[in-house]
Amino acid sequence: MSGNLLLRTAIAVEHDVFVVRQRGREVAAAVGLESQDQIRVATALSEVGRQMFALLGAVVVTFDADSEHGDMLLVSATAQAPTDRAVLDALAAEVAGAHRLMGTWRVYESGGRVTIAMGRQLPPGAPSWTPARVEELRTALERLAPGRPVEEFVLQNQELLTSLAEVQSQRDELLRLNAELAETNRGVLALYNELSDELEATNRGVVALYAELDQKSAQLRDASEAKSRFLANVSHELRAPVTAILGLLRLITDPASEPLTEEQRTQLGLIEDSARDMLARVNELLDLAKAESGRLEPSPADVDLHAVFGALRGTMPSLVDRPELDVVVEEPAGLPVLHTDEVMLVQVLRNLMTNGIKFTPRGEVRLAARYAGGDTVDLVVSDTGIGIPPEEHRRVFEEFYQIRGAAQAAVVGTGLGLPYARRLATLLGGELTLTSTVGAGSTFTVTVPLRLRPPHGDA
Ligand code: ADP
């Protein structure tokens, strides 16, 4: 340790305490301690020095560069050990305040002498203890002229004033912070009030919006009902004259009537085709209008799916006179008994299969039934036809909507088939969904409950 000795001094007479204090501050400053720490070292040392001198007599003070636990200035005060332990205890009590000022504090006895060693760590920026540094400090400190007690006293006063000013500024800072806090509180309160007002205004807006929404949906419902009524009326009105035309045609072409020329017969045949076509469409319109107006109610009963599929297998392929198109109706297998409205179900399937046949130039149209788990069954109509682009998937279920493209140009229709099929699927308590890839084909899936509950709840 002595190899790291920076300075040695002593208290031989009372006023040396001031000198030692001054040295403490100077050494602390020289090794790079900050001004607060310089005051701590000087104050602790002068306290310890004064008390030791009073209780034990002459005191030797050393300053060492210690680096046992990081770089630290070690200040030791050594005096003759007392024979009476009570004196040591009294000393310990007197220097308790000084103890608090220093980071490291050790009291030990050796060779009949007692030492109080106090340490203060160097701050991060200070030069570290290299032999060269220690040597340089030692030389610089040796040159210090012993100061006069009055100077140290004046300095001590200044330090006191600085500390007081610091306390004052800390109090001012506290007051400022308090004021700021009060201000913030007021701000928060104002913000809260503003937000409450805004929330209330927003609430009022939402209420008004809902009222408007209710009104709009009532208007929409009225409009939709008016449209259904209109469709029903128009189709009903159209049906009578078309039926009359067909009746008259039958009369004219009756073998019992006036004979017709071949030309007349051909033309009447064309009229009849058109009239039948028209009747079919008027009927479609009427069906849809009925389904929409809620006048169509399903009557559930046990359905023999084998028989239904058998009938479709008998009729659907006959609609196709193209060898390059197959219509396949699979055998429904492993299905629980279905309890639903058979007429509606057949209408939906027939509709989907007719579409499949219309929009599939070659390949196949296939009908299959699959148990979908839970209480539902899937009836699937798939084809290898022209397909439906994704952006049309929603619109094809709108009334009168038809895709207008080169691929669809050759096909006739009304745009009522799919909306009607979806309507019926809904009435059966299920849904109709579509997946499709352009050029590869479409798959329409009717998912219906195994047991359709009658509309009025009686099982
Ligand atoms: P349409 O009487 O025209 O068949 P739909 O409502 O049944 O009326 O169908 C609407 C449109 O959806 C059709 O015009 C057609 O463009 C398209 N579409 C329906 N089914 C298929 C299908 N299986 N493959 C390709 N396009 C289809």
C-alpha cells in the first residue's frame, strides 16, 4: 500500500485540523473527485481528525491510491490506541456522522495503533491509478504549501454557502415541480371534461344514425315488398294471355279443325315454341315472387333420397343431346333419413343441374349427396363447364343477373334460376354456396338440415 502513498500529513496541534481539512480537499480535487465528493472527503477527514486528536492525541493522516475494488482514494487517520475500550466507543459515536459521508469505512488496530480508513471511489471520467499517474500526483502534492487555518476557515464557509444555495435551489425545484403537477392536473381534468362532452355528442350522433338506419331499412322492406307484389302481379297478368294463346293454338292445330297448309303448320309450331318458352319464364317469375313474398311455405315429410335421385337420373340426362356431355347422378349412400320439403328440394336440384347442363359444353355434370356431419347433409351439383369468375360469385344470385361474355352468349335464360334456388334453400333451413374456377367448372352445394322444423314450431 505504501507504494501507492500520495501524501502524508499530521495533526500535532489543534489548528492542524484546518490544514488537514484543506489537504483533504486538495488531494480529492487532484485525483479527480467531483466537487461534492471533495467536500465529503474534507469534512469527514476534519471530523475524524478533530475527534481523534481530542481523544487520542497526535494523528497521522495518509492519502493512498487504492485499487483493490476499483480505483479509490483511501484516506487513513492513525493514532495511539487507547488502553480504555470506552474511549474507542466514544470515538466511534463521535464520528458516526462522518462515516455516512464516505463510501468505504474501516476501523482497525495494529501494533498498538488505531486507524480509521475511509475510501471514496473515483468517478468514471477520472484518470485511473497507473504507476505514472501515482508518481505524478505524489510530486504535485508534495509541492503544496501548508495552508493557513484562516484560509481553510474561509473556504469552509464558502462550502457551507454553496451547500445552502444548493438546498435552496432544490427547494425551488420542488416548488416548481409542485406547480407543474397542479397545472397538469388541471389539464387532465379539462381534457376529461372535453372527452366526456365529445363522447356525449358521439352518442347522440350514434342514436340519430340508428334512427335513420331503422327508417331506411323500413323503406327498403317496403320497396322490396312492392317489388315482389309487382312481380307477382305482372307474372299473373302475363300468364292468362299466354295460356290463352296456347289454348287457341291447340284448337287451330286440332285434327278436327280446318286443315292447314304445311307452311301454316310450321309457323304455328314456332308460335307454340315461343309461347311455351314465355310461359316457362312467367312461371319462374311467379315462383320467385311467391318465394320472396313469404307465401311459399315448406311442408316437411320423410324424403326417400334414393327415389328422388332415381327420378332425376331418369329425367335430367334426357335434356342432353350432346355425346360429349355426361350427366351422372350418384347413388346416395350412408345417409340418415331426410325430413324436408321434397318438392322444393327437387326444384333446387333440377335448377342447378339444368344450369350445369347449359353452361358445360363437354365433360360431365354430377349430382352427389354427402353427410356433412352434425345435423346436415350436402347435396352437390358439380360440372366441368365454363366456370364463373370470382367477382361474379355474389352477383349471379341477384335477380335477372346474367354474365354477359362470349362463353355465355349462346345460352338463353332469365337470370332468375339461382336467386330462386337460393331462396328455396333458405326456406328449407339451409344455404346454397358456390365455388368455381373459370374454364374448369363450378360446384354448387346445397346444405340442408336433416330435419326441417315446420314453420310454426309443431314437430
Ligand atoms: P339463367 O337463367 O341465366 O341461367 P341463373 O340465375 O340460373 O340464370 O344464373 C345466372 C347466371 O349465372 C347465368 O346467366 C350464368 O352466367 C351463371 N351460371 C349459373 N350456373 C352456372 C354454371 N353451372 N356454370 C357457369 N355459369 C353459371
